[in-house]
Amino acid sequence: MLDCTVPALVLRLDSNIFHHGTLGAIRSLGRAGVEVHGLIEGGHEPTSHSKYLTRNHAWPRDRDVVKALIQVAESIGRPAVLLALDDAGAIAIAEHATDLRPYYLIPDQAPELPRTLADKHLLSHLCSSLGIAQPETRLITSEGDARDAVADFGLPLVAKWAQPWLLPAGIGLRNTSMVRQAHQVTHLLRHVEAGDLLFQRFVPGGRRSDWFFHGYFDENSRCLYDGAGRKERAYPRGSGLTTYGRWLPNPVVESTARELAATLGYSGVLDIDFRHDAAKDAYYLLDFNPRLGAQFRLFSDGSGMDLVRAAHLHLSGRRAVRGRAGHGRTYVVENYDLLTSGPKSLRALCTADELAWLSADDPGPFLAMAGQTIKRAFTRLTRPRV
């Protein structure tokens, strides 16, 4: 049973109004009777229409994260569990924990660790030093670097921005993308001043190759709650977010993630992506996100426990008790899955155990999401072609 006298604040710094994980966190805690506050985008954010959101707090004009968090804490009036929904938020919380701890219940995390894990360039060095299997990764700073990487890796390869939270808004760059043709390399090089560009060797995989692990770890890096899932579909295909996921046991993924967290001394919520190389029978670590994963609601067990409830229980001094694992449970993100699979996604939408947006007890966010989707599609259709 959660302590409903302890409120929660959901923090997200990125401007993606279709971030379904934010809504999942608000609904999960709100349904358990917790008072949930948000520090996210404004009224046009579909999530802000959830009946389980007590209040969405406004950003100060200077958008100082620590200042904003302290102002919100003073408004709430008592210590709250603080949950980061993106890498920038997780980094800010860890690096300013000393200032925030009087106001919030947060994991006892090494201040520098979230930035090291979220930065894909630093992560590649960390994996090398720990002997963790990861696709070969190179920093691209010039045409020569790109040419050498293409010659060595071949096409397709994977392009990643090492610190995606630092990319300028409005330039149309995806955090991760598949590079299949030479003209895509040229396009990426035009923006190389925007951040650290990485090229990564592509690991071939099939429909059952992409896996993810979500877990919550205490101050001793002991796993209190976790699950492994398979990415059945993604948007964009091959390199994007999970649109259709399935909770399945995977002892290799689970043990690898737990051992890595223990080695790092990790505390709090994490989300790690893996790809299985059938030819080598090896799992390669692709990304380590030091925060809540957007599809975390896939891992809701038979007692209703999930990652945010486990975090709230632990940080408020209570014990998370696992129910029966929901192996086989499915989760679908309606708007993105329709873009990925069109009519084929309709069956998944009708049979999924949980949908990211549509919920009979909280219809507002789905309706707002649908309206924003239609508005965005109309804007793109009517935009003058250059």
C-alpha cells in the first residue's frame, strides 16, 4: 500500500507533447491515491488533461530547473517523490541533489553517473572499460571520419547524437536514425556543430532481436522490481521507440542488467536497450537511460505493482512487494503503432493488455492527443513546399 500522504512530482524537460510515459506515471500513482504534480509542458500537452494530475506547475521565465523545482516544492508544502521522465531531468536531479534533497525524496545516486550513462559517447567508453558488449562506435567530427566509418562499417549503420537533450529545437534531427544511403551522411554532417555525432556499427537483427530491461534499484544497488520486454514494433522502424512491446522472461538480459547496475553502484530507475545478434548469440547494449522508460507500464504485475509504485514505496520508506510476473502482457502506443503498421496494428490495439493513451477512466488525454495529432498532420499537409 502506497503512503498517500507523500505526493509525487513528475519532471520532464523535453518538449515532446506525445510522451506517453509521463501519462503512465501520472495515472499509476494517481490511481493509487497519490497526489501527483507535474512540471512539464503547458496546457497544450495532452497529459495535462488527465484527471489524475493534481496540478501542472508553470516554469519560471528563466527556466532554471533547480529554481523551478524548489518553487514547486514550496507550493506543494511537504517532501515529494521526484521522478524524472527524460535524461536531462535525471542529470539535473543527480547533479543538484544536495540542493534538492531538503525538498524531495530522491535516490542516493552518484552525481556524475546519470550524465555518463545518458551520454552515448561516454557510455561507449564505459562499456569498453567494463567489457560490456556494444556495437563499435565512433565520434564523427569531419567528412574524413564519416568516410572512414562508412568504409569500415558499411551501410546501413546507426547514427546517434551523443547528448540528444542538447540538440537545438526545430532542426528536425532524431536522436537515433538508420543511415542507409550516402546522402543521409551528408545531411547529418551539415549539423555536426549541433552536438557530438556518433556512427555505430549496425547489428543485424530480426523481429525478435530487440529487448529492453526496466528496473528499480535501492541505495545498495539491489533490484527491488524489474522486467524484461521484447520490442515487437518500433517507430521509426529499426531504431525508434517501442510501439508494441511484450513482457517476456529473458535470463541473459535480466542478469546482465542487474550485474551492470551493481557494478556501477546504480540507484533508482533505469531503462536499458539490448539487441541480440543471432550469428554470435550475443546481446549488445545499445542504450542506458538513467530514468523511467516510456513503456514502463508494460511491467505491471498481478498485484498492480510497477516501476513508479516501487520507487514511491521505497523512497517513502515502505517495501515494494512483487506480485505474479505478467509474462506475455502486451502494451501498445496507439498513435505511433498506427504510423508503423497501419491497418496491421488494429489487431494489437484490440487485444493489448494496456494502451498508452486510451483509458475508460481517464479519456481526456486520449482525446487531446488525437486532436493534437490531427492538427499536426493538417499543418504538415498545408505547409508550402520549398
